[in-house]
Amino acid sequence: MTETAKTPADFWFDPLCPWAWMTSRWMLEVEKVRPVEVRWHVMSLAVLNEPRLDELPEEYQEMMRGPAWGPVRVCIAAAQKHGDGVLGPLYEALGTRFHNQGLERNRETIVAALEEVGLPSDLADAADTDAYDERLRASHKEGIDLVGQDVGTPVIAVPGADGEQIAFFGPVVTPAPKGEAAAKLWDGTLMVASIPGFYEIKRTRTVGPIFD
């Protein structure tokens, strides 16, 4: 495969999720060690959890009903007005603030992220309106339809050998592997995800996300 013939890896994220953030850091490493190009898309934990909201812990319900909408709406508004190419840098700016720096998921933090990547600060207004929700739901559906409802964020999809997309949730990993370790995880993930009828490998998490 030549330098220009990189495999597209479509990555659906919600900037609120620390585990999706860990996976995204791994994918940036994968781009360095494999001929892969990540294409960023937005999905929404708020949308995902709507059908089962009453079953969730009260604190999580409150987040899904309110704060969870803002960042994804802003991302969708930014992409709609300035092109999908802004999603990667904006996710980087938001995720670094939300997760590495532990800042509040509020307007001030969102404005700072927008300004860092050269986007208009008034895009933060999108957080408090449903004007972009139709496009948000469409982007979310595009990703979730590839894997089904019984997952979270992120969703990753790559072209398979037969032309069909290979899509999966995760992997959930911490810390984000680097170098050859990142390459090995990528190769192994694609290997198992490409097996017809393969659905799940899982074990209990014993540590939280390690942001380095």
C-alpha cells in the first residue's frame, strides 16, 4: 500500500466519554505505525441512552438530559458550518480540556477549545439549542447502525476485504498503547472483528483511564 492509499478508519466519538478519548489517543498512534487515516464523526451518549434513561443511575440521568447534549451539538454545528475536517482538531481541544485537564464541561471550556482551533466562539451557542439535533441524530445513527444498540462510544469502522465494512465498539484500553504496541492492538482488533459471528471479548476493568 502506498503512502497515498491509506485505509480510512471512521471513528464515532462523544467528547464526554473518557474511554472513547483513550481509544482516540490510541488511534493517533495507529496512524503513525500503520497506513491508516482516521475520519472523525460524532455520536451521542444522550441519544444512545434515550430509550433506557429511566433505568440509569439518577446522576447519570441528569447528565444525559442536560450537559451531555452541549459538546456534541457544538461539534455538529462546527462540522456543518466549517466542514468535517474541523472535527479532529476540535475533539482534540475539547478532550484535552475535559479529560487531561479535568475542566468543567461548560461554555467557558467549549469557547476556549473553539478559539484554540481557530473556530468562531459563537459556535458555543449551539450547545443550548436543538437546531442541530437532526444532523446529530443522523450522524449518531450512521455509526450505531453498524454495530447495534448494545454498545457505547467509540464506534470504529474500516473497509473489509470483501468491500463490506468491519465495525466494532472499542477497544476499551488504558493507557493508550504507543508504537509497536499500538500496531499489535490494531492488527489483533481487525483480525477478530473480521471473523463472521465474532461478538465479544471482555474482562472487568480494574483501573480507570490513564491520561498521559
